[in-house]
Amino acid sequence: MSRTKIYEGKAKIIYATEDSEIVIADFKDDATAFNALKRGTIDGKGKINCQISQVLFQYLEQCGIATHLIDCPSLNQMRVKKVKILPLEVVVRNIAAGSLCQQTGLPLGTVLAQPLVEFYYKNDALGDPLLTHDRLLLLKLATSEQIDQLQELAKKCDRALCEFFSNCNLTLVDFKLEFGTDSNGQLLLADEISPDTCRLWDNLESDPQNRVMDKDRFRQDLGKVENAYEQVLERVLAQSNFRSK
Ligand code: TMP
Ligand code: ASP
């Protein structure tokens, strides 16, 4: 079936459907890092990330978090409620890594006393800068009420996801969420939750490079990128099957 493409991003293509309230997200194998300065392909990533995201969205729905997920017509396609994406990346950190270490000098692996919720401006031309509460209001990126709501939702997702991944023998170091509003103005968790958007460390590995199970393997040229993504999928599916018994 030929579909109308609405939007193409770095990791997904969004297609229209016959229902104006529903779109299809087609997950790609393309990988980018550092604002697309680095480009490549991770074989099988589209199917892997779509399946992982499906399990995690279903799980979060069970935890009382509204998401855009409807169902998956194929392994790399997700039918989702059409939302207006807020131009924000909501990042939650449990352990210091990535830009937090670079910008604050905190040593990699520092366990944070409480989860840190941060907002970044989803704007490639500006390099996705970190926002303050007042800048969010200044730029009208979210209302004060939405900021509070997003912080609570992000922390709720963090608690639920930390527990889920812990049962997969994975530590959720940090992750990025995106939210959108549906035609009724309801805030829905959107986009994806996958090794592209989370840092996950293998609890069965102590070596700081071998334990990396996410896109940092691609960002830092650590090798065995596909293996890590496949391993995360395997553990997530096993945990999902265990939970449904
Ligand atoms: P950071 O340490 O580079 O700021 O990344 C924090 C988390 O957000 C990490 O889990 C990776 C994820 N992330 C994305 O999903 N997309 C992005 O564009 C960036 C920069 C980070
Ligand atoms: N997704 C972002 C990009 O391409 C950055 C990242 O994930 O590191 O550019």
C-alpha cells in the first residue's frame, strides 16, 4: 500500500493513514550521533527499536502513563495516535554520563542522589541546547502547568523503567522522552524508548566498555553495536513474556 509521507526524521518516517487521528511510525536502521555529524547504519535496528518501544509503551500504560501507541502492524512499524510533538527532549538521569559529565565535570558513573530531570530544546539548528524553567516559559515551549506535569511523568516513567530494566539485568543510566498533545489536548508519551534513546549498562559486565548496551557503542565506536541491540531486545522480550504469565 502506498502511503503519504508526512515527515522524515533521523530514525523514523511518519506516514498518514486513512484515519486523520492515526499515523504510522516506520523505524529505520539509520543511525546518527552528535547532531547527525556522524552517520551510519545499525542493521536490524528499526525492527529491534520498534519491538522494544512497543513492550515498554505497553508496560508504561499498565503503570498508568498514557502513550501514543496503538499497535504494531509489522516488526518495524507502529500505529500511533497522531500528536503535536512538543519541541522538547525530556532527559532523566540516574547516573552521570554523557553531556552531564562533559558540562559539569562529574565523574562518569556517579550515582545521583535523586533522578535529575532536564529539558532540552529540540532544535537541530541550535544544537538542542539545555533549557531552564524560565527559558521554557520565555519561548512558550510549555506552560508552567505542563512543565510540572512533564516532570512528574518523567519521574514516574523513570521509576517504572528502572524496575523493568533491573529485571533484565540492565541499569538505566539515563534516557530521553518526547511528549505530544492529541486532538483533545491530552499529553501523551510519544516517539520511542530504545537503546537509541536510553543509556543501558549490563549488570553482568563490570568492564566500562563491555557493559555498554546502547547507542554509545555507535557514538564511541566500541564495536558489536548490533549484538548489544539484539541482546537488549532478547532480555526485554523475555521480561515481557515473564510478566504476562
Ligand atoms: P546526553 O548525555 O548526550 O545529553 O544524553 C542523555 C540521554 O538522552 C541519553 O540516554 C541519550 C539520549 N539522547 C537522545 O535520545 N537523543 C539525543 O539527541 C541526545 C543528545 C541524547
Ligand atoms: N540523535 C542525535 C543525533 O543524531 C544525537 C545522539 O543520539 O547522540 O544527532
